[in-house]
Amino acid sequence: VCGSVARGEQDDDSDLDLIVDMDEDRSLFDLGGLAFDLEELLGCAVDVGLDDSFDAPLRERVLAEAVAL
């Protein structure tokens, strides 16, 4: 979990930002399906990003505030 939820700054309009590490044989359709399923389950917007999709400076900042589940 990263973003406002990880920082404890979320409000009623916040989405849930997740960083995931997926097997190489998974596709972007799998990632979208995961986001859709989580939105249905949790009742809020979910933004799912791949661990290796961030450039180096952003990745460092995001991972520094992230909370592992």
C-alpha cells in the first residue's frame, strides 16, 4: 500500500494505491482484473501499479512510504 492510505492522510474521496509484484507471464489484463476485483470487494477506487513500472526517483519515494501487506 502506498499513497495517502499508507501515510494515514486518506479521506472519503481517496483511492487505494497498491504496488504489486506479478509473475512475468501475467498481462495488463490480469492487472486490470485485479484492480476491478479489489474495487468490487473493498467498495473504493483502487489504483494498481507494477513494482518495476516506476522510474528510479519516483520508485524510491513511493517505496519509502509504502506499507507491505
